[in-house]
Amino acid sequence: MSYKLLNNLDNVSYKLFKSLNNFDVQLIYKHMSHLKNKLRKILENKNEHFPATIDEMSSKEKHSEVETSHSREKALLESVVGPIEPDNPFIVEQASAAMEELLRMAQAGEPLWIPNTDNGIERLSKNEYLSIFPKGIELEPMEMKSEASRQSAIIFINHTKLVEILMDVKQWSTVFSGIVSRASTIDVVSNGMDGNYNGALQVMTADFHVLSPLVPTREYSFARYCKQIDNETWAVADVSLENLGPASITQSRRRPSGCMIQELPNGFSKVTWVEHVEVDDRNVHQLYKSLVNSGLAFGAKRWIITLYRQCARLLSFQSNNIHAEYVRVMLTPEGRKSMLKLAERMVLGYCNGVGVSTEHMWTMFCGEGATDAKIMTRKNTDDPRTPAGTVISAASSFWIPVPPKRVFDFLIDVRSRSKWDLLTKVGQVQPIVHIANGRDPSSRISLLCLHNPGKSNKYILQESCADSTASYVIYAPVDRISMNVVLSGGDPNYVDVLPWGFAILPDGPGKNLGGILEVGSGGSLLTVAFQIKIRSVPPENLTSGQVATINKLIQCTTKRIKNALVSDSNV
């Protein structure tokens, strides 16, 4: 009944919008839309008070719940744009206009784009933008702000493969898992033509996140349109469908954004990425304000650098050569690929546990502010990839006055691991396999062995990667017998994985000194997160003692890292 009321509000507000002729009525419409969003937030919060029904669901029931959520999102969008079906004139018109704007923004120079010599990030001139792309009625709520950036790079990936990644929602969300926490295709308006994605148009929803509990997730509903411009150039454009209709279903809107892809010789492509959004970022924690405002969290530079690193990872995955170091076990090419697949699932699990969304079926338990861990729970009953029972995910972020590279090097050094890793505080850690995972030697997938005196040895699977916008060290204890099956080429989907790890971000933009981008003020924003299984109790019955233990585990790890890296123990 509540969502039917919302749908009726959508219809009424859109009809009102269609009849607007003067500024006063536009202002009334704007306030009406804002009121509608507040009502939706109240209803969503009300639904969150009943998490036990979700936690008790089987995988089939969870899938049904997700499908229901998709249907609701589709119904809300259809109240704005009409039925989502082939040749829907509103969607086609919006997508075509977005493509035209994206291409002009991707190719224009000054004065539309203003280069920043300090950090190498191009910024959009709002006045120039409004003169070139008059938006007509301005529907941007007062609490929302505009963010726009552009970045180009030469990347080793075939242009057709990149188009496929962008148009396949599963591949796209996997490649950009550090940014995209959830993505789904609501409906397909057009599949394209001539056996490729030229003309493909689909309606999507996605949540974008920073790997920290202190930065709210950005939720988007948008159309994605792919077009071949000429024999060597493709473009993929996104635009929120509600830009010219009732206020956004979420608190974030995508102005025409996306990328232009130009084919180059020898399998390379020139990619120009444009990000242009309107967001309400008032709930971003002060620790992360500088990073988010700089564009290094959600801007074009973040997308391009992530794509560059992931293309190197894709190349490593497709290679039949082993290229491994410290090989102390039998490792076949098939075993190498199985190990890479297991590591990929571990990384996805970590990202999903930090950047939570409705599709991941986590239930928020407690945790507010920068000093407490965000604690979530879920119950697994029939997923063989995760231990059965109640799983807890805990995450906490803090600032440390140490450069990101130094933090990263410290965390991947097996010689210093016992200084921070509670799993390995007793015993010696020895690398068994290092598999290159990119051009940077520190980007690799490792299998480590923990030698415990008087006990059986344990395996730890770990993936580490670093670039100028973010670094990750993600690991998980794995069963030796199961891991040996993986190393021989067995199916990695039946190996239990509960990831632990760190996301290391710069604390803001820096200056470009001598051609080297120095990011931030010299400090790091570090997120510590882990997932553990507890005894089989309902998630909603988590005791205060268990919560205190989890918080103590996070605090202990944080203190160990600070003591090891910072000379001043009071930091």
C-alpha cells in the first residue's frame, strides 16, 4: 500500500511537471518532489526494522526478494518515463541526447574543461557548460551539488572487449567492484544490431561506493546506450531517466556520463572517461570530504585508473603461462586460473561486505561514527561458497599520518605480518606461490603458509594491488585440502572464503611535482574489515558481548598497525 502511494505521487508529480509554465509552479513542484523523497526514505527505514525475515531466506527466496526489488524499481521508473519497452520515445530521446552531449564533452577542450596543473584532473566550467548545454528547467534540489571530471588514458584492451564489459552488467560490476557495489539490468530496450552492441540500450540501477563505512553509497537509476561512431570509435553513455521528470528515485543523478573508446594499433584503445553527476554528499564523514571533493573517490580518474589496473589483471588471467614465483607446490595452468578465480571471489566478497546494498542481504546491526565498527550480519543456509551459519562483517576506517605506499608495503611484507595480523601472531608465515596480477610487482595473488609449532599448518590466500587512487590487501584463511584441489585445477566455487583485509586511500588530492603525482597531504585513510562465522544463532540475537569482542578485534588490529607505523604512539 505504501509503495502504491509513492507510485501515485510519482504519477501526479509528473503530470504536474508536464503542465508547468512559470517559475512559481516549478518551485511548488520542486518542493513536492522533495517531500516525496522524504516519504520514501521514511518507508525504507521502516522496512529496515524487520531484517529477520530476510536473514532466514534461502538463496531462492533471496533471489525472489531481489526480483521484487527490481520490479519495484521498474515500476517507479515507469511512472516517470512510461512503459520500458522497445522504442519507448522518452528513453530513446534521453539516451540519444546524452550520447550527443557525452561526445561533445569528451572531445572539447578549454574553456569547457579547465586543466588543474597541481593534480592533473580536468574540471568542468559550469558557466560554459550551461551556455553550451542549456538544461531548461532546473530541478536540482538545494542540497545536491554537481561533480564533473574527465580523464583519458591509453589502455591495453581491445575496443570490442571493453564495450562488452561495459554492456554486460555482471562483467562491469566485477571489473569495477571497488566502485560498483551493486548493479542490475531492469530491462533491455534494444539489444543492438549487426551482431554487436551498436544501438544497444538498457535501463539499469547501480550503487557506487567507497570502501569505507564513513561514505554513503550513491544509488543511481539510468539508461545506458552504446553507439558505434565510426569504424574506429565507440561510445557508451549513461543518463538518469528522471533528469527531466519527477525528482530522482535516489539522492544521486547521472548527467550524461560515460566513455569514448578509440581503437589503436596492437590491441590498445584510447579511453576518454567523463563523469558528471549531481549528489547529496552531506553525510560523507569529515575524514573523507577532501578525497570525495577531489574526484579521486568517484571521479573519472578513479574509473580510468581502475580500468587500467583491471585490464592488466585480465591479461594475466587469460595468459596460459604460469609466471609464478616461490612455487613450492605443484601448480598447473588450470590450477593457476582456478586460484585467480578464487581470489576474484574473495575480493568481491570483501567489497560487498564493506559497501553494503540491499542485494547483498546484509543487516546493519550497530556502529556509528569514526570510532565504532560498522557491524552487519547475514545467515547463510545453502551457499557452498560461504560457511553455513551466521556470518558477521565488521569494518572501521581511520586516518594515519603515513603515506599510502608505506602502509601498503608494510601490510604485504610477510616479515612484518606478525606485527598486525592476529591470525599469524604465533608462527611463521612463508610464501608458497606469488602470481603476477599486473605490471606492478606488488600487484599479485599469493598463497601463504602459516607454520604453527605443534599444530597443522594453515593456508592464507591473499590478493594485493596498488595504484595512485587506492590500494588493497585482501586475504582469507583457506582449508588446505580444498586449496590443494584448486591448485590442481579443481572448481574453486566449493571453497569456503571469508575475507579479511584493508583498503588504503589517500587522504585527499596532492600536487604534481616534477611530473610525479603526490596524492594527499601525506596521510592515509585506512579501512580495516573482516568477515567471520559465529555459532549458529539468529543474526538479530547477536549479544552485546559478541559486539564488544568484534569491536575489540578491530581496535586491536588498528592499534597494532598504528604502533608499528607511527613513532608517536598517541596518534
